[in-house]
Amino acid sequence: MTALAFDTHAFVKRLTGAGMPEAQAEVLADEQRRLFDDRLATKDDLERVKAEINSETKTTLAEIKADILKWMFGTIGFQTIVIVGAVLALSHFGR
């Protein structure tokens, strides 16, 4: 994960300028930087997740398409058998 630019020195100066003890300000700045590094997603992270989602979506759509085609051809085959059977039955019935 790419680290974000977080100016810990400026953060510490601002906190100490507001009256916080320097040791506490430094600990808070370090924890803030760690939080940014560990928890926030970068553009690279989002692009990677987007690529994974697109790949999974394409795979799922391909599987669904294969299922639809399988059912469609099965239905056409069944209809053909029914029609041929009906035509044969009618041809024997008319004699």
C-alpha cells in the first residue's frame, strides 16, 4: 500500500502550539500516521479492487451465459421432440 503524505512535524507543532505536551503530540502524530498507512485505501488499492471485481463479474457473466444457452438448447430440443411426436401422431390419426 502506498503511504500518504502526512506531515507529522507540522501536526506536532500545531498540537503543541495549542497547548498539548510535546510527548503526547508526538505519540498522537505517530498513531495518526500509522492509521493512514494501515487503514486508508490509495488510488492503487482502489484500481486493484476494481480490476478484481471486473474479472469476477466477467467470469460470473460467462457462467450465466453458458447456463442460459444450455437451457435454451435443451428447451428447443424438447420442443422439437414434442412437435415431431405430434406430427407423427396426427399423421397416424388421419389414416
